[in-house]
Amino acid sequence: MLIIPLMLTASYAAAETVRVPFLSLPEHVNPVEAVEESGVILSNQVFEGLFVYDSENNLKPLLAESFCISPDGKTYNIKLRRGLRFSDGHPLAAAGVKLSLENAARVMGKASRWALGSISGFGDFIDGRAPSLSGIATPQKYELQIKLDRPYHPLLQVFATAFFRITEKSGGEYLGTGPYYVASRTPDNVTLKILPARAYQTPVDEIVAEKVASREAMTSPQALKRYDVIELAGKAGVSSPYHNRIDAPLLDANVLVFNTRRPALRDPDFRRSIVRLLRASVDYRAFGWQSMAQGFPFAKDLFGPETAQPYFSGPAHPLRIDYDDCDLSVSDVKVLQRRLRAAGHNIVFNHLSTEQLVKEFQSGNFDAQFSGFIPDIVDPDGLFTPLFGTGEQFNFAGYSSPEMDALLAGARAEQDFSKRMKIYSEIARKVERDAPIGFIGSSKLELLVSKKFIPPKMNWQGLPMFQLDSLRLSGDAKGAGK
């Protein structure tokens, strides 16, 4: 049995407002439906999970106090911290955690299979044959017992993700146990305020998320004076007298997603040719990118050096690639389009807002989309299963392969890490051959953080999973000029 003790909390008291710019804001601050980066970041401040990653990427209990795992990897006992409450003062116990996890699975439907599909009774529950998840029990008021049909190595990491933060629905809104609550919301800004009972933990008593028109608008002279935390996304030339510049790791894969349901896009040779042409055309230094093998902590044995040689055997097809400002700028696209057309491909890049991009993903009304994908867990399963498993959460490509599904299932159940990595290497090779999605590279994350705060240490999940309440005032707090 493996047992982990309770993570201790800090102690602080002050009153600071942190302003953060976003290209789009979520319609609802709700972890179950968090798709956009802004939605994940904001829900991370309002809701808490059973577990959390610290700045060293170690998994630590949060709402959980301790846990133990049976030797066969199929039974998990999780003890909760006592005295936990939602933002309205309502107490949290194991029964509430069970209901929250069931609600998340119900809202997500079969897309939650990658995370919860190993839990006993999942199929009956998700298909409506059972009213609750039989594999989750509450033997005591503050104890959760989870039984699996088959081992799933990263299960506890699932409970640190945005989707499975603990919630309670009240009056149409979701309540969390986190340090903040949603105080106001308009189409252009969302304001979070600290709960009085948590104010002693942090100097940040208010978080204001504001919608801006473009990445350039985030770093204008006026914006640099206004905003405290700015994600640069590779804008190497930006400097600020008001901020410290921070290099941070980030699990962010830049991917080209093909709609394999379209007849013209069913040819894997054609899809591979576009992926390789993009790799050959992208200026990694200008974009602030790096190869997949360099960018992920577990990826050097999964992704070989990307080939720069165009590969194509067949007639070129017209292709529309949709993109937003999050991953490509208009100037980047002009260079790419010129190089691809010079190679004989009739490709049109179509600029969309982030909201439009997400809607097209969900509706399947696209040829190909350029997007960033941040795995929810620091494990290869979080990268591959949601993207390539049949019917899985982010399989917007519509890709389905019995061979791939078997490989994914085998890797998930294998408890020996070296054996798991061999399976994932085979999965990576199959992804390269079939190319329903092309891994173009991974992002380097650079942040501007106001000098009134001590530069934070970020884990591999970067800003999307960073707790803004963990910011601490520096000696420059009064002289930051803001």
C-alpha cells in the first residue's frame, strides 16, 4: 500500500488585484465544460480537485488527505480532509465527491471514458442503465473507495485535471471549494474575488480576466501598464519595465487536426505530406516553438526528429486550414501559405476567433484546423488517448482504428513504466503513419509577471493550471510603477 500525507497550506494576508488578458472568455466558469484556455485558468481558481501538481510536477493531495492503492492496482481508498466547504458554506464529504464525479461523467458522456472508463460500472452508468457509478463507494463519511475493472496507472492524475474538480450545482451555477468565487461576469470581463475565509492565504484578493482583440493588444504600452500576468506565446521581442520575464515549461502540442470524415482527406499519404510540409515550413525560432521530442518530459523516446522532406504520392487537393490567434499570427500564416503553395499545394488559411474555432471542432464543419493541445495529465496517456481513441473527448479528427484502441488499452493497464513507454513508442509510430493529426511542435512558454510579485516557478502545465493565489509580493511591490 502506498500512502501520501496531507499537503500543508500557506499563510498570508493582503489585498492585490491581478489583471490577466485573454483572447476569449468562457461562457461559463465551469470545470466540466472547460475547453478554452481562459476557462481552464479561471475554473482553476474557483474549483479544487482531490489532487494537484506542485511546481516540481509532483502529484500532491489537495482535497484529499491521503490515499492507498491495492497491490493489484484495482482498488483506491482516498481519505478526504475534514472541514472542507463550498463557497456558499455547504460542507463537503465523500458523498458530495461521488456526486461531483458522476455529474462530470454525465455531462461529458462517453468523452469521459479516457479518464473514468476503467472504473467498474462505467459503461452501465454512461449508457443510462445504472443511476450511479457502482465502482465509486463511500464506506465512511470522509472516505472514497474506487474499484477498477482493470488497472489504470495515471488514475490519481485524472483527479488533478480541470474536468474533475469537485463541484456542487446550486441555482444553475457551479460552486467550488477553491479560494475564489465569480463576483461578476460580462462578455468582456470576468471578476473573481477571494472568499473571506481564504484571504489569509494570499495577497491576491481579486482576479480580473479581460478580453482583448489580439496578441499584439496584450503587449501594447497601455496593456503592459495594465496587466499583471501576460502569456507571450513566443513573442521574443517583447520587454517591459513593469514585469519580470519568465521562461516556463509547457505541455502544449501544436497540432494540425484533419477531418478524416471528409472524402478528400481520407488518404493518409496526403495528410502526411501536409504535416511534413508544415514542419519544413515553420520557423521554430520565430514562433517560439521546439520539436515535440524536446518539449515534453516523456517525449524524447516517443518522437524522433521530424523529417523536413516533403512526402507526397498523389494529386494535391484543395485544403482550408482554420486557425486563431492563439497559435499562429497573420504574419506567420502568410509565410506558411507562400511556402506551401510553392510546393504545389492549394492551401487556404482561414482566420477565425477562438469561439468559432471551438464550434467548428465540435460540429465537424472543417477540413483541417491548427490548434494547441495541452494534455490534462503529465503522462503519455493524456496526450494520446483523448486525441486518438475512438469516440474520445478530443478526437475531433474522427479517427478510428481497432489497432490503435488496443494499443491504448494495453498501455493504460500496464503498471511497469518501461513497458508502457515501449507501447507508447509504437503508438507514436502509428500516429506518424496514419496522420489523422500532425504533431508540428511544442510551444515554449514565456510569461510577463508584474514586478510586484516574486517570479513564480511553473510546472509543466504552465499558466492553465497555475494557482494565481500562490503569487507572493516581492520587495518591489510598492515600486513597480503600476
